[in-house]
Amino acid sequence: MRKVSLIPAALAAGGLLVFFAGAQETAKPVKTASSTTPAIDQSLEWKASFNPRISPDGKRVVYEVQKTNWEDNAFERNLWIADIAGGESHALTSAKKSSTNAAWAPDGKWIAFLSDRPGQIKDTPEGKKQLYVIAADGGEAQQLAKTETEVNAFEWAPDSKRIAFSMSDREPKTLQDRKERYGEYSVVHADYQMAHLWIVEVPDNSANATPEAKRLTEGDAFSVGSFAWSPDGTRIAFSAQKDPDLISSFSEDIYVAKVPNRSVTSSDERTDSVKKIVDTPGPDTNPKWSPDGKKIAFETAAGAKFFYYTNVKIAVVSAEGGTPQILTDGFDEDPGLIGWGPDGIYFAAEQKTYAHLFRLNPATKAVEKLSAPDHLASFSFSFSHDYKQVAYRAALENQYAEIYASNVAPWAGKKLTAMGDQLKGFALAHREVISWKSTDGTTIEGVLFTPPDFSMKKKYPLLVVIHGGPTGVDQPIVNADRYYPIERFVAKGALVLRPNYRGSAGYGEKFRALNVRNLGVGDYADVISGVDSLIAKGWVDKDRVGSMGWSQGGYISAFITASSDRFKAVSVGAGISDWMTYYANTDITPFTPQYLHATPWDDPEIYKKTSPISYIARAKTPTLIQHGENDRRVPIPNAFELRQALEDHGVPVKMVVYKGFGHGITKPKQQRAVMEENEKWFAQYIWGEKPAEPKTP
């Protein structure tokens, strides 16, 4: 169960295998000869690897490589495949657009994936992700079926002959007729297109065959989320909520559907084959079958009212239904359920600034950490059929993330990619985890970035970069700069602090709850106490301190703008300025009642206390505001409200709106603009550089 947060990437299809014989997949350095500091464009061009999936026999790993396409203004991904024993890797797909979400057939012969490439089948909807298969040894990818809407997710059947997938229903005829008569309009919290399950047969070897997908579920009673085949291929367990609206996540429960061994055309027959087996308050999701097919593990809120910040639990229930048994009461973090192997249930979880793989004994409830070493940030685990080998994405401190494979026991990670090679020659900042006491005595951790020639006898400008969430977390690993040019700030002579303020993930339920009815107020105290601790060490020039952040990080930065005159510049990215404005406009209205325990109509004072706009009369700090035009998570009225209030109070303010974007700025050219705007803003107010005069047309 994912925490809902404010956070929030040209040849014929797969027809060419590009070989790097005897070598790992390598990203070439993109540095220039004249500088050891990455330019903004260079950071945007750093390749990255994602989503490793190990073959059933544990011998190969398929993964995604992302690179930047400036011409089409896109971050595009293609699939690569690596041999674990020999280390050789090669490209599996190289088509236009992206190929993602690879999954091996259980027999290891085929790899299915999603792609928004131009479809092979006539009248395939343009730009919609479709389902493809490609031979594991390479060749031409084949579009498996034409779907009228985008495929959300899929999973192979155990027999390797069928694939189940989910997609949203097309608009019903009643809605089409309404548009024809009245034109385009929408009814809020209505006009839903439910997501449902379909099954498609995989052709044996006919490249010209286009199988027809068969519907497994239908109707307006629920919308399907995650799902999994039973080991014998006769049933599918799935989670579903009352409608696809994000605010309806509280209603998500677990169902089991029988898979017919023949075509079913009757909607009554399909409805009768579905049984709800878990119905508890709060979300129940991500079902995984036991190896014998008798039980199902799943993630649950366990009836918690305030499940946005309380611990997710792993529970087990009979596949026929019954009372769920909670297994992780003793584990104080959010476990991300991965699968149920012969020797236990596997899950991933964050541990302060690191992240690991764990195994749960369903009989004793004992939890064992498997991944190593301790200071490892590891993600995206996948297992061989026997659960003896694992592939994952990981990085140690001050390293760039790579794809690895390992035996589950003993753990010994083998690196399969060499993405870090493209960073060679750059003098990057050093990352180190530090801690301090907040004003109420709470211990807060953060990641401090220092230049290679850092001296404890020198005072530096300090820039605070605040993560979103609030259940995000910053780690001491190397990532490509995106919204904030951190490497360039450090190279210019600044320290950068990324605080894991109260509410951050990885520190347990009590820590995540410390900003309940305390949003902004406690968060600000954690940030300012971190600044004070560095000033006390003698490392920081207190007259040159700035703050920036996106989403919840933008909200905390807005709180700094309105609450303090100690910062010389602030950048607010997609931030909240007024919780009442936010509540009335956002697509996740439950967020504020979960954290503030009230609506603005029931307790306007708590909304006032935690809103930056309430303190705007104190504001003095020059503030840059950046926001996506179509942001539904933190709607843009928050930005306009803050901008107008600052202008009315005579505070220097600049607002930039990114046309056509939502909560995230997801294309490279606009990310370039975001970073350049931030670089210029802090150059002016922290380093005293005169802004460039606008060029005359």
C-alpha cells in the first residue's frame, strides 16, 4: 500500500541488438574538457537504470535505461538485458518512445513489456501504452493486442500462455451521446471509467496473429488496482476500490476471481466468479499468493483511521476469505510487499537514510534483514522462480545507482551496469549523514553536501533543499540534479543541507506523526534548528542562507518565507500557501483531514496556524515561485495567492508557470528552465550577482 503524498520519466520495434561484448552496460562520461562541474544540460543527460527483473532461472536480468531525447523533449527508456555470470549486456529494444515494465514469462522464453511506441496494429490509439512481447534472445517485438485505452499493468499466467492486464473502460455510449448533444463538460466525482481485468492468449510463434483480449471483470461496482495469478493459474487475486478517484483509496479491498478455461460472454457469469475476501476499514492492496495457493498476503491499513501516516502492515488471509492475521505489528516502518517464496514473505522498507530487503516468517512473525551492507539504499527487488537469486537497484553512500544481482543467502551483490562511469572526471559534492536536535528535543537527520576542498575553518553560504511528501526521505547517494542544481551550488562555494524533517519516511510511525496538527510549524523548527547547528559549528555564513523545495518542500519553504527574516532567498516549487485553498481544490482532499484531524469548516484555527499565508505580514524574503499550470495535487491557486500577498507587502517575488504541466515538471527542456531559474535566483540573492538584463527583441 503506497502512502498518498504530495510528491510525486529510432528503429523498428526491438529489431536490433546492440552488443557491448564482454562488458557491462556503460554510460559514457558527458563532461566537458573545460569544467569538472556538471552543466545543467549535462546533469539532465545523465543516463540511469531502473526496474530490474531477473529471469526465472536466475541467469539474466532485464532492466530499463533512461536517456534524454532533446529533439522530442522527453526522457525515454528502453530495455537492456544482462548476463549475470559473464557480465555482458545488450539493448533489447530501441524503438521510438519508451519501453518499460518488463516481465519474464515463467518459462523464460519471452519478455512482455509496455510501450507507447506507434502501434503495429491498425487504429491503435496514439501515445497509449500497449502490451508487447519479445523473445528473450532478441528479435522483433510483437504488439499483443490492441486496447482502446492505456494498459495500466499486467502479469504472466504460470503457464506462460496467457497474460492478465488491467485498463480503464472506454467512455460508455451514454457519455458519448451526452458529448454529442451538449459538448464537453464533466461532473465532479462522477463520469468515472472503471479499471478492469482482461486476459489475452500469447500466440505460439505467429508474428501475424493478433489475439483478442477477453474481459474477466466488469461493471461499476469497483475499479481494479493491483493483481496476481494463483500458482495453479485458475484464479486471480486483485485489489479494487469503489471508483478510480484517488480520494477513494480508503475503500480498497481484496477480491479473488476465478479464471474460466473457456471464453465467457455472459456478464452475470463474470460477476458470479468474483468474491470479496477482505473488507476492512482503510486500504487493502497488493495481494501475493502463498506457494501452495491456500493463502494470500497483502498490505493493509489494519483499520487505522489516519492511514496516511500510520504504519502499513502485512497481513495474511485464507484464499477463501476469513479474518486476516496481521504479521508485522513488531516492524516499525512501511513494508512494501514483494512476494511469497518457499521460505517466507519478502518485503522492502526504508531504514532512516537507507533501504533494505527483508524476509518475514509467517509462522513466527520474525523479520530478518537480508540486503547488505548496512549503508545501502536498495530498491526494485525481483526474484528468480526459486527465490534463491535476486536482482535490484542500489547505491552506497556517494555512489550513483546501478543494477545488481545477488544470491539471497549469502548476500553478495554483483554490479551489472556501469552508469557511474559517466560521472568520471566531475568533482562532485561529498554527501554525509548528520544529525541535530530540533527545538522540542527530537533528533533530526539530514544529508550535508560539502565541496571536495571543504574546510571546517571556513564559513560557507548554506542552501537548504527540502524533500516532498512529507513521507519522502533524502539519502546520501548520487542522483542527477533535476529541479535544483545542487552540484553547481556546491561547486560555487555553498554547503547544501537536505533535512529529513519530522514526517519523513524511514524513522518509524511516531516520527511520521510528529507533524500531525503541526504541519509547517514543527517542520520549520526542524529546518531552522539544522541551520543553527551548522552555524554553531562555525561552518555557515549566517547572512547567506537560502531555502528551496518542491511540493511539501515548497510548502515548508513558503513557511520560511512567511515566518523568518533569517533567509536571504527562498524558492517555492508547487507549494501550499493556504491549507483551506488547498483543501478545496486538491485531488486528495483527505490529506489535510488526515494530518490536521479536521476540515477547515470544523476547525479553521488549525488551518490558520499551519498555513504560511497566515504569517505573510512578517514576510521579507525575496521569493521565487514555480508551479505547473495544471497541477491538481497542489493546485495553482496556492501559488497565485502567495505571489499576490508578497507583492502586496512589497516583498520581491517572481512567479513562473509551466504551461501544460501538472504537479511534476517531467520534460527535459522545462526541467532545464526550472534549474536555470533557481540558479539565477540564488546567484542574485546569495552571491550578489546582478541579474542579466532582458534582451531587447
